[in-house]
Amino acid sequence: MARSPLRRAAPAAAALLLGGCSTLGNWLTPPGTSSGIPLPGRMAAVDAAEPIQWPDPHWWRGFGSAELDGLMAEAMAANNDIAAAVARIRQADAQIRIAGATLLPTLDLTTRATRSQSGSASSASIAGFGGGGSRIRVSSNDQLTFSASYEIDFWGKNRGQVEAAQQSASATRFDAGTVTLTTQASVANTYFAVLSAQETLEIQRQNLVIAQRVLRVIRQRVAVGTATGLDLAQQETVVAQQQAQIPPLVQELEQNRNSLGTLVARPPETVRLEGGVFNRLAVPKVTPGLPAEVLARRPDVLNAEAALAAANANIVVARAQLLPSVTLTGTGGFSSLALENLLRPGSVIFNIAGGLVQPIFRGGALRGQVELNEGRAQELLALYRNAILNALVDAENALVALRQTTEQEALQSNAVRMAERAYNISEAQLEAGTIDQVTLLNTQQTLFSARVTLADARLARLQAAVALFRALGGGWTGI
């Protein structure tokens, strides 16, 4: 009868224990990595009827420049930013191995051999008289021991460290993907800037030739009295202005070519470009799918997600530090005073011990570590959400930019054709003496400006295409 209350209380105690274990299990489970951001059904700048066409892994080949293909191959093989990113992957993989070692026991082999001699001499022997003697003792001790230690991972602390290392390694790989995409885009944009500078420089030289031809005509008219000194001064000003615009273009061309040297890991003096294909470049067609698919192809978004997962795993590690840790240790081996007896059964020694450590007072350091990791996870959650929003904005902006720059280039091409026609008419009428100098100057400036604007528009379209490939994750497939 005296034990019946205990028997009645046992189920209640068991239920309380199980409930506590369930709560503790939830406490030691990493939080999820959901961003909580609702994604739209489709990209706003994409026509729903357009077929989906993702960028090719070698998307730059679609521009049709063998020289660009060669530069890109050099950059992928030798770029120092990419090499550093790959080295960081190696470091992250090593961290996984280091963290994984905590799940296994540690084993050590120790050998020790000691020899000692001690003795004493009689006073007679010291004085040199006969009959004295000495007592000398030689002792030895040989040991061969194995020691092992293992921490039982009750609360998942060590598993959490491995999980954090694995997620950090994933984040490092995604970061390397981002570096690779950035490098590819930089190579393409810089190469296109070189081609654009070449084209603009050629246009400017043609503009200078036109202005000088008109200047010769006006000088002839001044000589025969059909033009004034003002007309001559105005055209000389136009010539000087066209000449002054050439040095900045040469500077831009040389500096962009030098920048390619950094991207392909070569001294700038060794970079030689043929170019001359600016107006023959194609613009590959790409159309993204759903926003969720865009995010899944972006290594920067995946990097932010993996970094958040690693921080969540570190929360579990920090919380587990507040709980008891159980360690098993053991030592076994042989010890003997005589080497020939070392491996005999009578020389066996061993020691087995188990220990439990419950942190009691650490000055708030352990709870502070929990709060630190929780705060870090909140920060990374915000960065993850920001990465998602930035990715969607990048993709939408790139789609709009490519569409509008394509239209702008087409319209500007038409403007150049009309400006050339107007100038040809005005030059012929100037020679015939039927128009004044002001009309000619206006048509000249319109033509010169239209040509340069067309080159700028074409560069903007090419770079918008590169931005779209980058916004869609390029052809990134992982490292």
C-alpha cells in the first residue's frame, strides 16, 4: 500500500519527462531558412506567350566574337579572383573535415622507456683505502599505452558544428559562382567598351575629315569673296572641337584594354586586341521563367540562404553548450621493469573513466554566445531577404533595359541615316552657294552627335544583354 502512490505518480512523471524532451528537441532543432517573401507568378517584364529560354553555360559565345571567346577562356583559367575563390572552397572543405572529427573518438599511442642509476660509495673507498666498496643500483621502466577519449554527442552539439561547416562550404561554393559570373560579365563589358571606343574613335576621325573638307570649301569661298572671315572662324572652331575629342577616346580605349589585362591575369602590355567587330556583334535571345526559377539559378541568393542555414546550425551548437557533456576516456597498455616482460599478461595496465560536466557559472558567456548567434541569424535572414529582392529587381531591370536599348538603337540608326542625308544635301548646297554657314553648321553637328549617340546606344544594348545574363545566373551550374 505504501508504494502505490509512487506507482500512480510514475506515468505522470514519464509524461512530464517526455514533454520536456520534446521541448528540448525543438529547442535544439535549427530554425528554417524560409524568407517569408511571397513570389509573383511571373516576371512583370516578360510576355507570358514568350517561350522560356535560359542562358547557355557559355552564353558569351552567342555574341559571335571569337576574340571574346578567347578572352573568356583565359579569364576562366587564370583570373586571380576566381583562383582565390577556389582556394576558399578548399579551406571550407577542410573545415568540414575538422568539424567532423568531433564525432569520432581520439586515439593516441604513447611509448616511454626510462633508465636510471643511483649508488653510494663507502668512506674508505673515497679515501682510497682498500676494503671499501660501493653500491650501485640500475632501474628501468618500459611502457606502451593506448589512450582514447570520446564525447557522447547527446544534444547534437558536434553534429551542429558539422552542419554549420557544411553549410558554410556550400555558401563558399555559391560565392565562387558569384565571383565567376562577375568576372565573366566584367570581361564581356570591358571588351565591348574597347570595341565601342574603337568605333567612336573611328567615327570621330570621320567627323574630323568631314569638318576639314568643309573648311577647305569655305577657304576657297573666302578667297573668291563669297564667304566671310566669320564663316571661316566658325568652321575652324568646329575642326578644333572635333580634334579635341580624339584624345579622350584614345585614353578610354587604352584604359579599357589595360583593364582586360587584370581580368585575364596578364600584364597590360601583352594584351593585343584586333577588335573591329562592334557593328557585327549579335545579341543572344534569352527569356526567363518563373521568379522562383530565377532565384534558384542565382548563386548570390543561394549563398545568402546557405549562410543563414550555417548561422542556424551555430545556434544549436551554442544552445547545446548550456547542457551537460558526457566524456568517456580510457587508457590501456603494458608496463614492465624489464623490456623482455613488457608484453606479458602480467604487465597489462588499464584505466577507464566516464565524466559528466554541467556548466554552472561562466559569467554569462554561454548565454551571450547563444544571443550572439541568434542575432547573427536574424541579420543573415534580413540579408537573405534582401538578396531575393535584389535578384528580382536585377532581373526585371535587365529585361526592361535590354528591351528599351534595343528599341533605342533601332531608332538611333534611323536618326543617323536621316542626319547623313541632311548633311549630304547641305554640303552640296553649300558648294552651290544656296545655303548659309549656319545651316551647314547645324547639319554637321546633328550628324556628328547622331553617330556618337548610335555607338553609345549599341554599347548600352550589349551591356544590357550582359546584365540580363548575369541577372539570370548566367549559365552557372555550380563548382
